[in-house]
Amino acid sequence: MTCVCTHWIKLDAVRYPGIIISASGMASGGRVLHHLKTLLPNHRNSVIFADFQAQGTRGDALVNGASEVNSTVNTGR
């Protein structure tokens, strides 16, 4: 099965303000990692963590001011 998910990739090209909302654990994996990687380097973009971030997670590192985090996802495969 192949999934063509170009609609979320197009979000990277948007040059006007917008909001991307994700579920709990958003920095753990999935397409949100792509958004973090491509959108965060621009000083005009922000990430807001509205909930608890477990110690040692990417979300925890970002909340605590890390300027770089590992964006590789281990799927266990």
C-alpha cells in the first residue's frame, strides 16, 4: 500500500501565517517531525507545547531550549 501525502508537504511552501495542530506526543514521530525540521529554522515560526512533555523526549528537549534535536524516527523495522 502506498500513500501519497503531498498535501502536508505543501505546508512547507506556505509563505503566510498559519497554524499546524497536532495530537499529544507530536514530537515523537510522524509528519510533524517533517514540519519541525523544515519550519523551525525560520525565526518567524514558533512551536507551542500546550501539555506535559515526558523527560528525555524531543518535546522535552525543545521546551527546555535545545537548539538541535535528533529528527530520526526509529520504527523498529
